[in-house]
Amino acid sequence: MIFAIEIRGVVQGVGFRPFIYNLAASSGLKGQVSNNGYGVLILLDATREKVDGFIRQIRQNKPPLSEIDSIKITQIKKTKSFEGFSIQISKSAKLLSSKIPSDIAMCEECESELSDKTNRRFEYPFITCTNCGPRYSIIKNLPYDRKNTSMDEFIMCKKCEAEYKNPQDRRYHAQPIGCHECGPALSLYESNGKKIESENIIDEVVQTIADGRIVAIKGIGGYHLVCDASNDSAVELLRERKRRPSKPFGVMVKDIDTSKHLAYISEKEEALLNSNRRPIVLLQKRDDYALSRYVAPNISQIGLFLAYTPLHYLILQKLERPIVATSANISDEPLCRTYDEIMGLSSVWDCCLEHNREIVNGCDDSVAFVENEKIFMLREARGYAPLYLKLLHKTDKKILSLGANQKSTVAITIEDSVVLSPYIGDLGSLSSVEHFKSHIETLKRIYDFTPDVVVCDKHPNYESTKYAKELKAQNEVIELVQVQHHYAHILATMGVEGIASKVLGVSFDGTGYGDDGNLWGGEFFVCDNSSYKRVGQFKYFRLIGGERAIKEPRRVALSFLFEIYGDEAFKLNNQTINSFSSSEIKTLYTVWKNGLNSPLSSSCGRLFDAVASLLDIVQICSYEGESGLLLESLYDENITEYYEFGVQDFEIDFSQIAKQILVEKDVHVAVSKFFNTIVEIIYDMYKKYDLPLVLSGGVFQNRVLLRLIMRKIPDVILPEMFVANDAAIAYGQAIAALNLKTL
Ligand SMILES: [Zn+2]
Ligand SMILES: [Zn+2]
């Protein structure tokens, strides 16, 4: 009898076929195995009993990087007989739902070969095997085979080919296989584009970094800008050239031991740092922290990650000190992925370490942190992307969701899952919109996907909304759905936690377009996965100057001062007031009073800004989320009091709280009481509604706030292993489009 066994999940590019081959060979079974558009297909000429035993073995011993979603067994007609067991060349299927594996950090076996002088891949910067190396970043199409990746242009040498074809070799069908002789190679350029000839390129790069200069390095999913993290003038130079005065830089270290000299690391954090996904992990700086003070100024955290490619490893091993390794991009725009793009930043770097393996799909470093033993993501990209998220039921609808405008991600639905792109960046420029479109094209191409529903935000000026409308204009048949920003946030958290029933959703973030046209961001909803009702909010206040108020906390604080004191505010001796000239204050008062370019907002993120300005912690931000990070550093666990607040007509009036902050003498007391107050406000609503509490929105990336809420409400539902910021929106939109009754 012949049985067809179809296995779905992450089973391509992870050594699954050789594993099946060896398993069958050792059990003396006859048949074949191949990749198809769904996953892996095995044909076995055996009794049902043997087949069942075989499947048990698969489940028990599957390769480390694989994940099995389902196994389907069908008996088929015996039309041919098998000689032994073989691996068949891939066939492409029309409907594709196979999972694409993520890019994986160098494994231990490759690391030891890399350092072994007798190994033919000694110091080969692109060493990989079946268990490690690039995947998503090099894939052009499914099934995952060398010819469908950017490795297709490298012809294997005899030795590599022999390994590739030998099912007993640990590089059997390792698609990115290569060596000094046949694989990708390094090259080095000056910032004027001139090629630097060098005997040993890595030594040259190490010397350049040691000399305090800046190097652009092409990695797995894009370029990094790199400099010596312990050299003040090098880090300062990078800040100056990148025009990034204070936003913290990520630091790459060689190994876990080095990281322990820089930060206090829990077991959970160590496991995360060391995992084969290798995200940047935000950690508590050590008191004797010995890096440049310009790496992460004025905050208590540091973002560390371990070398994850052989190239990074070789550089760090020779340099013997940590490096700043920050995404090569302009502010929050997408990461540079091609040589042309990195040349556009040539004023920032002194030399560029290039290689000739094309990055097909750009993918930034992931960023995570651990709070209360739970992992939260700030950016889900390399090592995690593409992310496969669950839908509660299967759908035939082909939904494309376009996300928000900041921290853009896009998603498509396939059967009962949502495929989420990696973090793309902010859609603030033409080039970033091009990146956004190319991520959509990638998903469409790989999954042979044509949308019949397109979902976007309600904000009319989001680039993603404009693009959704363009798609609708091009094809009338497409159904266009617009979903409220904060509701999408809550749905995303509900989705990752598998909840569809009624909840109290708290969505606190920067700003998003509300159903009444105002800028929401401090909302309470009673909702399920098909409808929502707003049951609470922060009382509207004016954002003086609109967009400018988002960068200038002092403008938000000023709005409250005007509300409390009217034009008497002019006479206050207060740091917020003093940061403006007296003529500015008068103009801004008129602007505020007449509501000129001063939209109404209920944003909780802006309240953090207001507090930071009133306490003179920061008046003008140089990066997003700065005030929250600075406030975190001032929190004192021993202070448990909070400010009085009232809820009237669903509204919490923050100016009442601001008044109490203004008379506070000690900044630590004020900051701590402010945090405690936000927690009390949430707790108050939670008691009132007695529903499961679900949180989402960028404000909940604040570690102090998260910690306090988890302590106060232990069964709070949070987006674990997922993001709370706008990168979650595309997922929430897809859920909404499937379930929403009325819009
Ligand atoms: Zn390996
Ligand atoms: Zn070779």
C-alpha cells in the first residue's frame, strides 16, 4: 500500500527532507519525499502500522528549526513501486501556504568550523548549514530551493556540490551553501565608491573601526552602521553624521560573557539573547558599564545583541570590543538593502564592507525585552519574520491589510492564518512608500496572492490609506474596508491570545484617527471581534501646532497650562513657559484659544510628554518615545501614592492631575505618582466593567507601566511575543475585516 503524508508548517529550508530520508533509510522503508507549495509530501510504500510508527518518530525527532502545524495521511492507488527511498526535486503547486523559515543565527557547529584552521571553511564569512543562515532575506519564491533564492547565481564547486547532494551530510540541501572557492565574497569600498584592494578585508575593517571611524557593513537583511562602542569620539561622530543626537544605539557583542560586563541579565534574558533568533534585547545597564556615554545617554537601559552571522563574529573576535551596530537608514525610514541605497548614506560612513549575495527581502534587527518573565517585542523582524499569526477560523477571503503609517507592516490572510511582513519603518517619504509596496509585492509573489479585500486605517492622510484607495480605484471589484486605529490595536492583542469574546480594551498610544475625526490615543472600549463601543477616554486637549506638538512636549504642557490658568499662564515662572519667548507664548495662546491648527486629542502618549515638560525633564524630543524612557528612569518603586482623578461623562480630565504635579516639590515623587495614577485609572475602569482586560498601543511598551499593571491586575491580557505598537495594526485590521458587522 502507498500512503501520502502531507506535512505543513515550517518544514522547508530547515533540513526536513534529509531528516525524513535518513529516518526512512534507517527503518528500511521505501518511498520518496519532496517539497511542494504546502510543505513536505512523503510517499511511503508500507503498512498503516509502519506509517503510524514513522509519524511518531517524525514528531519526536524533527529538526530543531522545524515546526509542524498538521500531518495529513491519505492512502493512494499503487501505480509505481519504489527501489529504495529518495528525495525528489521540488514541484511548485498553485496554491501556496507553506511557511517561509526565518533568518537564523550561525549555529555552534558552523562556529567551530569557522575557527578551525584545518577546515576548508576556516574564516569563511558566509559559512552556513541546514540548521543556520539566511532564509527569508534571500528567498524570491516558494518552494524554498536554491534556484528560488539569491544563491542561484553562485555555481557550487565540486566539494560543496558533493555535500549538498549527500543526504548524510549536515549541509545536505542547505540552499545557501558555499565556500571560499564558490560562494559569496567580500569587497570593500571608500565612501567615494572607489574599491579598496586588500589582502585581508576583515583585518582592514577591524583596523578602521579600531581607528575610531565608521563602517557600513552589509549583513543578513540590510546594512548596519558600525563603530567602536567604547570610543566617545567615534560614537559622537556617528551621532553627528547621522543627525541623531540622543536616540539610543544598539550594541553588538561577541558572546554572552561580554554582554554580562555591560548589563544585568536574567536567565530569561540570557536565553533570549542566545536564541537562534538573536534579537536586540533591552537590558538594565550595569553600574560599572564601560561603554561610551554617548551610546544610550540619560537612560538606564541598553540594547544588546550577540553576533549572529559569521561575518559579525569574525570582526568582533578580532576587534575584541563591542561595536555600535545601528540600522543604516535615514531616521525611521526603511533599512538600506542595496549598494545604491547605502551609497545614498556615504556621507555617514568612511568605508563600506560589501558582499555579493543579494538581499531580496529587507529585514531589520528585531528588538525585544523581558518584563515579569514575559517576552515583549518592540520590533518583529529578522529571526521572526515573516510571522504567521492565527485566525480563529478558516477563510476563503483573500485579505490584504496595509497597517498604519508609522512602524508600518503589511499582512495577507491564507486559510486560517495571517502572514505578517517584518517591520518596514515609517512611511514618511517616497522611498519608504516604495519599500512598503515592495513588501506587498513580495507577499503577493511568494504566495501567488491576489486580494479581494483591502483593509486600511481610517486616517485619510496615511500613505497606506491612500494606497488602499488606489488599489480600489484600479480594480472596482476589490472590497475596501477601513478600520479604526485603536480598535485594530485591541483586536491584534486579542488575536495573538486567541480571544474573540467581549473584553474591556485599553488602547493608549501616540495618536490615531478617531471615529469623530479627532486624534484618539487614550481610549477604553467594550468590544469583541465584531464590534466596539468607546466607553471612556482622556478629556480632549489641544495639540498646539498639530504635528509640531508631537515632537515638542512643551506644547502639550502649554495646552494644559492655558486650560488651567488662561492668559494668566503668561505670568507663571515655570520651565514650560520659560522655554518659549514671551511673544511666542502670546501667539500660541491665540492659536490655542481659536483652535487654529490645534487638533483635539485624547492621546495618553502625549500626557507622558506633558508631564516630562512640566517637570522640565525634556522640552523638545529628539526621538519618538524619549519622554517615556526618561520618565521610566526616574520612577521610584517606594512611592506608592497616586494623584486624585475624576471620571466624568466617560472622561478623565488630565488638567486636574497636571495641577497636582505643578505643586509637587520632588521630581521622582511626581513621576512615580504619575505612573501610579495611570495604573489606578485603568484599574478603576477594570473594576467598573468586570470584563477581561486587554491592552495595546505604544504606551504599553513602557516597562515601568507594564510592570505596575501586571502587579496590580495579574490576569491582564498583553501581546506576549508580539508588539503593542503600530506594527500590530495590520494584523488587527485583518481580524476586523473578517468579522466586523458594521463599520
Ligand atoms: Zn550551521
Ligand atoms: Zn564551494
